[in-house]
Amino acid sequence: MFTLWSRIETALKKQASETIKELAPPATNDILNQLQQKMGVMASELIESLRIHDGQNHGYHALSYPWQLLNSDDIQENAKRLLELFPVEEYPDGRTAYGFVKEDIWNEKWIPFASDESGNFLCVDYDPAEGGDIGQVILWASDPPYVEVIAPSYRAWLEQFANDLEAGKYKWDTEDNSWSRVED
């Protein structure tokens, strides 16, 4: 995980040095232990990542367009809020699912780690549908409501971001102070 973050930091320094300061310092062991206990997640790639950067400081830049990384507190707060907003018993039909992910409206074993400005989340899925991988990354979309597997693991998601940064697939717009995805 450290190597991946080093690659990302190097690419950010070259392309948009102002974004590097938005990466938060590491989460403390106490915070990570609390997160693991509350979320029921023991060892994971997400926890490894939070040991390096506890998400992003509250800034204006999406790190991986359009996603801002959540810190440990935001992960817990969003998971709790989504569970309260979408109790399974009130939404028996769930939502449309793409890939090996459960069609739940929300699942307490989906751990949100990034969000966009539209109320969508990227989550690590610790309760996949049959055929899925524990720890896969899913997109939980609010409108239209669906859930979709987008990466086999958090590490794979982060590695794809590093690869894309290094390959120039993201361009920093100095006027808007934002990333845009460069089309192939």
C-alpha cells in the first residue's frame, strides 16, 4: 500500500502539487481500532490505506475525479447515516445491481470510503453476492438508484488510479482547480 501511495504522491506533485496537501496524515491506531470495531472490519486494504492517509482534509478537490476520500470519522458517520436512511425492511425490493453485489438498498457491510458531490459513494463490500469477492469495490449510486462492482479490491481500485495518473489520463485544470478525465 505504501508503494501505491508513493506513486500517487509523486504523480500529484508533478501534475497538481496543490492537491498533495489535501491528503490527510495517517489515522491513529486508536481511531483505526475504533473503526474496525464499529464496522466489524478487521484487517483490510482500506485500513492499510488509512494508516498512510486518513482520507483527505476537507478541501475542494476531488482526488480521483469525481471522488473525495473520506476520513475515518466520515466513513463511520456516512455508514451510520445510510443505514438509518435506508433500513432494509422499508425497501424490500432493494436496488438494481450490476455484477456480483447484493441488490440491497443499503448493507451495513458496505463501507463507504469516497463520495462525490451528488450523494454517491464508493464502498468496500464485505458482504458480496455469490460469485463476488470479499473486499471488492462497489459504486453505490443514489439517482438512479443502483449498485455496481467497479474493482475487485480496494488495492486494485487505488492501483488503477495510480496507473491512470501516471499515464496522463487525468488533467488538472488550473482555472477550475479540478481534475478532468482525459478521454482515450
